[in-house]
Amino acid sequence: MTQKQMMLTFPEELLREPIIYNLGQQFRLVTNIHRADIAEDRRWVILELEGDERNIEDGIAWATSRGVRVDIIETPADD
């Protein structure tokens, strides 16, 4: 299992679409929201995805194709 943390930034037209739910269902990923801010001038979520590396990559590609900006958050390696 792989874990990746990312920031998703949503355009206004996607606010009513279940993007995070679909990531979990369509790509068999565990989703964990760490932080979110949905306001008139900003719409972002810090999200952790856990699952098969390929499914995570496919899910990120799908979200990007829908218009979501995805920025991977690099986390320090455990010693």
C-alpha cells in the first residue's frame, strides 16, 4: 500500500460534484481529509490517498482531467 498527500484545488463549477467520493469508489482508494477550506475566494482540500500506486496515479490523472488542480505534498521519509 502506498500513501500520498496532496492539495486539491477546485474550480467553482466542481464544488457540487463528489470528486473525493469518486476517487475512493472508482479507484479503490482510502481517502482521508486532513484540512479543507471552501469559501467564495478559495476552494481547497488537503487529502491523503492510500492504495495501490497505480490506482493513486490513475485517480490523480482522472481528477486533473475533471479540472481539479492537484499538488503533491512531499512528506519527509521516516527514519
